[in-house]
Amino acid sequence: MTAAKTDYLPADAPSHESATWHAIDWRKTLGNVRRLQARIVKATQAGKWYKVRALQRLLTHSFSGRALAVKRVTQNKGKHTQAESPGCPTS
């Protein structure tokens, strides 16, 4: 008897494959981050500090959180502003 060949499809994306920058669904990514941020706010208001810590860690270690953070830093329109504010005294 021979075993039937079946195609194995993993449930989630393998961690060793990287997504290309333009292939990222930014609406979905932003929705994931906003949803986690809302859960953090609710847990903070309820005083569930262990839940807050767990959600903060989840946000900072998630693909959506990291991808959105990189996007915000690399596509910052204020990156060409002067280094010092006009009203700040220099040393």
C-alpha cells in the first residue's frame, strides 16, 4: 500500500518567510494595532495591571506593531525639520 499524498497547509505564516514591504495590508495592520491599544486602555481603566503588561508585550512583539512602528519612523514627513526648535535655548 502507498500512502496518499496530501498537501500540508500551515495555519499561520511561517516565521522564516519575510513579507515584502508593499505586500503588507496596512489597513489590517493599523486595525490590529488600534484594537490592541483599545484593549490596553480598557485594562488600564479596569485596573488589571497584569493584563496591561501582557497586552503591551503582545503589541510590541507582534508583526503588526513592529511593521507600523517602522513605517512611522521611515515615512516621517518631519524628518527634514531643523534639529533645534527656534524657542529652545542652546547650550
